[in-house]
Amino acid sequence: MTSKPSAAPERSLNQRMDALARANRIRTERAQLKRDLKGGRLSIHTLLLNPPEYVETAKVFDMLLAVPKYGRVKVNKILAHCRISPSKTIGGLSERQRSELVSLLRR
């Protein structure tokens, strides 16, 4: 039985270790960002309008959940109102979605 060739090219050990280190750094930075959102040290508006590179691939839903007084139901209502999919990433937001979301959150 022959195995099907994988879509991703083989990576060297160094490449895999670099990717792992980068992923761990991004996870750590995002965890700190969520703590800052929860503690009120960072506003969600600032994050949405000028997102750092490491948060571009984070889901909007997850970032909104980190904001105090925002639970799953409220976040889903906000995203539905702005016509944003719960799986949308911060970097994948259009300008319309981004500005609509920020203006809605400022109310």
C-alpha cells in the first residue's frame, strides 16, 4: 500500500523547532493580551483598530470573550448584528466590519 503524498513539504528539525518557538511566543503574548483586556489595562477598541501582528490570526470571538461583562450570548449577538462570522479572525475583518464593531462596542 502506498501512502498519499502530504500537501505540506517536509520540514527540517530546525524549521520545526523555530515554528514551535514562534507558536509558543504567540500563545504567551495572546494570553497576556487577554489578561490585559480582562483587567481593563487595554481597551478592545484599541486592539481592534490597531492590532499587533501576533493577534491578527486570533478569532474576534475569543478576544471579545476576554472583555469583562461579555459572555458567549452577548458576543454572538454583537457579531450577528455586525454580520461577522464567529470564526472570523482579527486580521480578516474588513474595514466596514472593524468600524461597525468598534462603534457598536463604544455604546
